[in-house]
Amino acid sequence: MIAEDGEQLGIVPLDEALQTAQKAGLDLVEVAPNAKPPVARLIDYGKLKYDQKKKDHESKKRQHVIRIKEVRFRPRIDDNDFETKIRNATRFLAEGFKVKITIMYRGREMARQDLGEDLLKRIQAALDGVAEIEKRGELEGRRFSIMMAPKSGS
């Protein structure tokens, strides 16, 4: 058994340990149940839980969450649709999101993957001043994706 101040009280029977905890107005908490004999400590359990909750809350505050938005394109996209999707991607990047650009192939479009490459070059040119490529993806089934992040200077 360990006292509240960290002093070792030695091996104490359970009944005696519970009485000691009750007299001190503290809780008897089992710290190492697998040890021989098990180790217990006299502490204020409510205060321990409160401190732990506060510590968890503080660590969550400092945590940075990466937010991702996805914009999907098709290889044979029309100019107006392209401009709309680029405008959305630019807005997301301005708001601090990372943008996942996905080019989806359907049917026979898989035979013309060069159209997707041309589209990708158009997208890069349109987002050149706003974003930089963070990760160039690979073809996964019928989808090709790249990850773009806001430029550091903006």
C-alpha cells in the first residue's frame, strides 16, 4: 500500500487498508492489480478523475485536425462545370482545407487515361497560384486522386 504523499506503508491486509483510507477521507485505488501482492494507493479518486479529464481536454485543444474536401472531375468535363469545380476548390483552399482532386473514369474512358492526365494539367494550371501538390496519387480502380494543400504564402 502507498500513502497519499508517496510513502510506502508495506503489505497491509485489505480490511486494514480500507479502514486507513476511510479515516483519511480518501479512496483506496488498486494501481497494479497484476503485481504480487497487488499494489493499492490512497488518493482522492474524484480529484484524480478531474485532473485526468482536464489534462485530456488540454491535449485536445493543442491538437491540429486536418480537414479535407474532395472535388470530383470526369475526363470529358465541360468548360462551365470545370470552372465551377475549380471555383469551389479555390474557396476550400482559401478556407484552409486540403483538397483531394479525384478524376473518375467510367466505361471506355479507362482506355483514354491520357484525357485524365490532360485534365490534371489543366487543374494544376488553374490552381497554380493558390495550391501546391502535396501528394500525387495512383490509379485506384477507376479513380485517380491527388492531394492539394494551400500554398504556404497565402
